[in-house]
Amino acid sequence: MPPVQSTPKVLFVSSNRIGDCVISSGVIREIERQLPGAAITVACGRPPAPFFRSAPGVERVIVLDKKKMAGHWVDLWKQVSGTRWDLVVDIRGSALSWLIPAKRRVVYNRSWETGLRKVEMVSRLMGSDTPIDPEIFLDDRARTEAAAVIDPQLAGGTGPGPIIALAPIAHQPGKSWPAERWGQLVEKLKAEPRFDGWRFMPVGGPGDRPPATPALEAAGSRGIDFVGKGDILASAAAIDRAALFVGNDSGLMHVSAALGRPTLGLFGPTEWWLYGPWGPRTRIAASNETRGQFSPIEDLTVDHVFEAVVALHDAYIAS
């Protein structure tokens, strides 16, 4: 009898940030391509952990809650050091990946940062000649949770018009377009004939309520409130119900792009040419759109963003 082939064991150490987890999510498919039938264990932060619960090949998700004195890495080592891994992929470049038994290691380090987009960097790290596109692994649970919020609000408003999702939050200083401008943007879009009957859906976590309030107030009966309504995969399923997405440079922007939604990312003093949304139906509106130059995000006007949203609509909806 031929020898029984054991199932390849793979450890994927991903990020604690939602955006970075999305950007590197294509690693899951690449692991399957390189090691068909592999049983994958993912270690990541708590906010992005739901992304992996239905990802193909993933049999376990280990949540890393940051602890003092790098205690979270000690906890992870205790959970994974007893396994001999066929492959360890570590996009965080941690020392842990060199301290556990493995036949092969793919470990990120700063030398890969040579001006490439992060998706391209991760793809090269995995040995792929072509970019490994990010992917969101939606499941029925997430879709059901999204529908439970969206459908009753549609029924209670002015009708089931197309939805434009809004993400008026970013968790790093300088990345958040002022909250009141989101309200002003919604007012201008409501008055634009192209968006007659459209619904406006702010999306975010439980702490994102204040930045979303002006947009919801401006939307009135045409608003759908999806702020703090579920985990990140439920938010992704809500965004998947939208026709367009507009958001700050944030994890939700990358979620929208990975879902294939026409996506507009708003940028201030960050490198939009490196960190902009990835995909063919994505655009950016920046406070300074000259590559290599920066301006505060407060310099990004409502008129500029409005025109960019209209252009996104005309390119991917009207056509």
C-alpha cells in the first residue's frame, strides 16, 4: 500500500489591524495553491479575527490580545510550539516564527519595503509573480446579520433604493475627514439627481458613532445606521449590499475594494499611491494629489469629494 499522506500544517501569523489583514488575505488562497488540502491555523488580532472563520482551509483562529512584556507572543508560542509546521507564514515579522519547528518559513522583514504596494510586497513574499488579490470570505451568518439591520431600515424609509456606504472613521491621527463634512457631502448628494432615491449607510464599529452622526442626521429617512451593529464580517456583508463606497483611509476602505465595490478612498497626509484601495474599480480623493506631496486632510473640500463620488457613479453605475 502507498504511504498515507499527512495533511500539511500551516501557521499564518497575520496582523492585528483590519486593513493589513485584508491586504494580505490572498495568502490564504496562495497557501492552498502551494500546499493543497493544507490545514491552516491563523493567529491575528481580535478585530479582524472574524475574517478567517469561514476562510477555505482554516481550521483554527487564535486571537492575539496584546499583553504587557510581549506576553501575547509567549501565549502564542505555547499554543503552536508543539506542532511541527510544514509552513509558517508571518507577515508581522515576529521572532516567534524562528522559535517554532517548521520545514519552511516565509517571514516578512523591512527589506521588502521598496516602494511597492503592500499587496505586491506580500505577493512577492509568497513567491508569486503576479499580485495575490485580497479576498473577503463572507458567510451566511454575516449576510444574515447584515440583512437583519438593513432590511427593516429599508422598509421603514422611503423605499429600497441603491445604497452608498460611508466610512467616516479612521483610527490614526490625520486620516479622518472632519465629521461635519460627511453631513455636508450627504446633503449635496441628496440634491444631486443621480442619487435620487439612494440610501446612505454609515458603517463602523461601536466607537465610531460620533463621526457618523452628521451623515446620519443629514440622511434623515434615507439613512441606514450600520454603526456598531456587528463584527467586521457583518460590516463587510453590509458593504457588499452597497452600490458605492466612500470612506477614509481605513480597514473598511480595503474591505470594500476587496469585495469589488466601486470604492473611493479619502486621503490626507499619507501615501495614497502606496496605501490606496486595491482593485480595478477603485479611486482616491486626496488633499494633495501630487505624488510625493502632502497636505492636511482638512484641505480636502466637500466639493472635491462630491465631484469624485459623481465620477465614481458615472464610471461604474451609470455605464
